[in-house]
Amino acid sequence: MNQNVFKLTLPILFGYLPLGMAFGVLFATQLDYAWWIAPLMGLVIYAGAGQILAVSLLAVNAGLVEVAVAMLVLNARHLFYGLSLLGQFRGAGWRKGYLIFGLTDETYSLLTSRPRSANTSHEQEIDFRITAFNQLYWVAGCTLGALLGEWVAFDSTGIEFALVALFIVLTIEQFKALRNGFPIWAGALAAGVAMLLIPATHQLIAAIAIVTTVLLLQYRYQRQTRLEPEVSHE
């Protein structure tokens, strides 16, 4: 089973390892903390963009309250898609807490796009292992990057693009699994509208709110369309 999970999570490995290393390097070079705090953040916080934002704020001596609020706003997007997996996680027992904690954008994409059998318990076990493997990749990247930042001086400019590349791969996989391009185009247009009309600090939340509204309206329209023939028949 672990071999199959490793194959499923291989795209995440190629994204999380270099991005985690980028975070580790930034942490070690910009903050006056012990290197091992970087992987500890990956273990306890486990939020890529949030951790990088925290480094930037701590580097300018921002208070812990400011850091906490900024990370809450940045990660508020999890509220939008996390609710959709509550049914999938129902009955997972002791695994449920970790499945919720370890739910990242990439893990969500993988959990919702992979083929699933009718054996709920077995599928939840695979979900748990996928989540654990993904966090392991992230913590390993944080550790390697922090050690490199401590011991080696090099230019890491551009390494953060690994996250963008990973999202592109996952979007393609989602399209292959769902065969529905509407959410992709809706998300792209929502991002464009947010970039044009919303200040940079609120663009992510605005784009998520716009695309969520559009998808809810689409769902309502499709549901009404399916119900109309039944009403007419009666």
C-alpha cells in the first residue's frame, strides 16, 4: 500500500521538497533562531505560504499577534473547501483529527481526484497515508533547507516557483479526473477580477469568494434543471 501511496504523492514530493527547502533557507538566513525550529514549524504548523509569510513578518520584528492574524487570513481559504470533505472523513475514528489538520491545497486536490472504491474504511486509510506522506515531504524539505542555510551560501531566487508548477500539474490531474473545465475557467476569471479590482493583500480571499459564489450558483442552476423535467412529468 505504501508503494502505491508513494506513486500517488510523487508530484507532491517534487513540489514540497524544493519549496520546503526554500522556506528552510529563508528561515535560516533571515531569522536568528536555531535551524531545527524550521522543521518544527513544518511539523506543528504545516502551512507553506503561511510559514514563508511568518518568516517575512518575524524578520521585521512583527508581533506574534500580527503574525497569527496574518496567517489566519492567509489560510482562511481552507474553510471553503475543507467542509466538502467532512462526509468523506466521517467514521475515520482517530485518523479524522489528523486528516483535518493535514489538509493542504495539494492534499485536497489529490484526495478529491484519485479513484476510490466502495470500501470506505480502506479509502480513509489511504487518505491518512497520503496526508502523512505529504507532510513528511514538507518537513524533510524544511530540514534540508534550514541545514543548507546554516552551512552553505547560495542564491535560491526562483525556487518558490515550484509551488506554482505543482498547482499546474494538480489542476491538469483534476481536469482529467472530472472532465469538467468550468471550475478551472471560473477560478482563472475570478483571480483576474480580484487582481484588477482588489488590493493585493486581499486578492486571494476575494478570488476564492468569487469562484465559490459562481460554483454555488452553477450547482443551483444544474439542480433546478434536473428537477424541472420531473415536475413537468408530474
